[in-house]
Amino acid sequence: MKAAAMDPPRITQLGKYRVEAVLGTGAMGVVYRAFDPHIERHVALKTVRHELLESGERASLMTRLRSEAQAAGRLTHPNIVGVYDYGEADDTAYIAMELVCGHALKPLLDAGRPLELASALDWFAQLLAALGFAHAHGVVHRDIKPANLLVSEQGRLKVADFGVAHVESSTLTLAGAMIGTPCYMSPEQFTGESVDGRSDLFSAAIVLYQMLTGCRPFAGASQAEVMRQVMHETPRMPSVCNPALPSGIDDVLMRALSRRPAARFQTADALRQALALHQASDDCTILEAQPVTSAAALASGTGSWRGDSLPSLTMWPAATLATVEARLAAQIGPVARLLVRRAAARSADTPDLPALVALLAPHVPSERGRAQFVAAFADGSSAGTAHGAAMAPSSLDAEEVRAAALKLAVYLGPIATLIAKREAARAASLRALHERLAAAISDPHDRARFQRDVGL
């Protein structure tokens, strides 16, 4: 569980654990920050509320909590919150779990804005890795939602709360019981049918949709309205909500959100491979400046900047588009490449810098950032300067970049291709590229292994 702002605890001891503070409260009860004196580490203690234990549901709730410990205890994976212990003390049942220093994904998505494409796909790849592992061990989460997805200080995503997990050999959760959070539930959860891993993938697809668009695909004002939308309506294409998205994302997400489980991706790995395929084949994802005869030609604006499938952009000076992209990327991140190319394609025959800037400015979310972006081109002289030359195409061999991406993919998954091509445009040598890629790996142990892999 995550470490967050903490209130004074209402109790001071649970079993061997010394309770230090309240981390938060949930449907089942209070979550405490505690210290295990036997092995000297901090943990999160999840408890069942006393008032629930005093009701007629005591036995089933205790069984459910014990089931959570048993199910999650089987799942030792870097993207799953670890469960260490189960206990009962002073009429309170609790489980001790890994204390994650970081934050939940929910506050980021509650802002209602799309996340940076690279971050969203990276976190989603980690979520799929966790779900694939859990499903292979017979565990279905049943409540995938942003509040249960924690991001550590190192940028690693971890799935929390297997308290409503369905263990395939268990009789605890029977068909007919509806468990989950309405906005992220699959159709089969609403109808009370038995669920399998495909239900988790449906919920995960809703999370990815929200990360990429800033809105949920099903967002009624009531549970009944959400249920009606899930059961009967097809959500808008993600690219309608966020035109900056690669077109291939639409195909993947709409299939993942199919109402019939048989029509969806059947495994987490199949969904991961579909995303990786579109990242590799859809050149809208990654934009590359093509080599020109000399750096001087590029700096002077006589070279050409184009995507592989958009030769019409050759009328735009390379340095102009590179500079616009750099200025926009400073405000909104790497998605600037896609936006610049799309905007430039609309005026490919008659390049007009003020018109291009006017098309791109609305994509900057803050007023201050938008004003800075527009001001950078106010006199029409910013493009084609030395800054543009600094964004010149990489001189690295394509095979070197591809090899580096493959090594990075071991640690970051399919997003490695995007990162490698982005950093290659900024690296003066292969060693510099390797150093940039190493910096993109948040986990220090993974980073060290990558550095050894590439000879740093």
C-alpha cells in the first residue's frame, strides 16, 4: 500500500506490529503504517472495520481478508504489492503488506488531462505484466482501478488490493456476486456472471483509455447509467477525445473494450503484443527527421523534415519544424512530435509558421505555457536558428538504435522503441545514447544491469 499524508493512529499495537500512523481508510477498514520489530521494516497494515466485524458478516469478512492474504501471498512480482502476513488481534483481523512510498494513479487521472503518452504506455505495460502473472497463477483481481494502482518514487507501477480477488479454485466468491467499482467494471461483473482474466483486461483498458484521453469511456451520473453504457453503448474513439493519439491505439482499445469477453484480447500478453505492434508499425507514434546532406544545410533550413509516410512535408524547412517541436515538447512532452507533424501536413504546400503555431498553441494546457510557446515565434525569427540545428537528426546508425531499443525493452517493455528513437535524436554518440537510455530506467538495479549489458 502507498505511503501518504498520515493522521495519528487510533491504536498503537496489532500483534507484533507497532502502529505509527493512519495511511487511509477504505471500504473494509483502516490502513495503518506500522513497524515490524522482528525484521525491522515498515509495513502497511490493512484491517477490517470493527463495526463490520460486529455485524452478521463477520465470518465472511474474515474469510475474505484471509483469502486476500492467501491469493496475494502467491503473487511475488515486482509490479504487485507484496503481502507478508495475516493475523488477528483484539478482535481485529489484519494483513501486513509492502509499504509503497509513492502515490496512487487516481489523483493524476482525476485532473481530467491526458498523461504523457510514454508514461501512460510504460505504466500500462507494467500493469499488464502484473495481471499476466496473476492470471497465470489463477488469481483474478476483479477491481482494477486507478486507486488500486500505485506508482513508487522510482516510477514502478504496483497493483494493490487483491481483497476482492477471485481464486479460481475457491468457493468464496460465487457467480451472482457483483464486486468491483462501477466505472471500471466489465459487463460480466454487472450481470453477476463468473469472471476470468478477461474481465481484468477490460478494466485495465478503461484505465488506459482514461490515461490517454483524460476521461473515462463510461461515465454516467449514477451506477445505473454507467451500467447501461457498459452494457449497451460503444464509447467514443480515444482519438476523438485526444486527436494527438496514434490511430492504432483506437483499434487496440476498442477491441479491449468489447462487451463480449470472447471478442477481447484473451490474455495480457496478447494485449501487450497488440500495443507493441501498433507502436512499431504506426509511424504516427514516432516522428523522425530524415538525414540531409549536411548539418549546415539543416541549420540553414534548406534540408527536409518528414515522416516516412508523409513526403508532402518536404516543403517545410527541417530546422523550422525541429525548433517548433522542441518548443512545444518543452510544454507538453514527446507527443509534440505527432502534433507538429499533423499540423504541418495541413499546410504542406504553403508553409506558414504563424498558422502552424496557431494550430499547435491550444494543445498547451496552461495559459502561461501557451503564451510562452506563442511568444517564442512572435517575430517569426525563432525557427531555423541554432536551436533548430541542435535538434538535428541523429547520425547514429539505425541498427545501433534498434539494438539499444531491444536491450532497453528487457526492462521497460514495448515503450523502449519510442524512448530509444527519441533519445537517438539527441545523442551525439552511441555511448551518449546508452547513457540517456540508462537514465530512463527508474529501478537502480535494472539500470545497473542495463549499463552492464551495453558496456557502460
